[in-house]
Amino acid sequence: MIYRPAETPLLRKARAAGCRVANGLGMLLHQGARALEIWSGQPAPLAVMRSALEANIPHSTHYV
């Protein structure tokens, strides 16, 4: 999975051709959330974690 850039030329071409694409950011978000829940025993703050991803990876709003 490639997180940066959030949309590679391959993903852009596939999306333009009508394909569903995923860049792995959703997987990264939910793996991190689950790990935090396992370690802390508390629910992960998904909205905060998503905002952090979006702030640090340009154009990261394409989650699948």
C-alpha cells in the first residue's frame, strides 16, 4: 500500500476508467485504531485519528 501520495498515477487512471480504488489509508487508520484499542483497552478516537491522517497526507480524503 502506498500512502503518499494519497493518489498515485495508477489510482488516478483506474478511477478515471471507472474502477473502485483504494490507497490503503482506510486500512492504515483501522489497523492503528485496533492496535490502540488492544494496548489501551479504550475505544480509539477514529475522528481524531482520521483528521491526523488528513492533515499529514495531502489529498487523503479517498478512503475505501
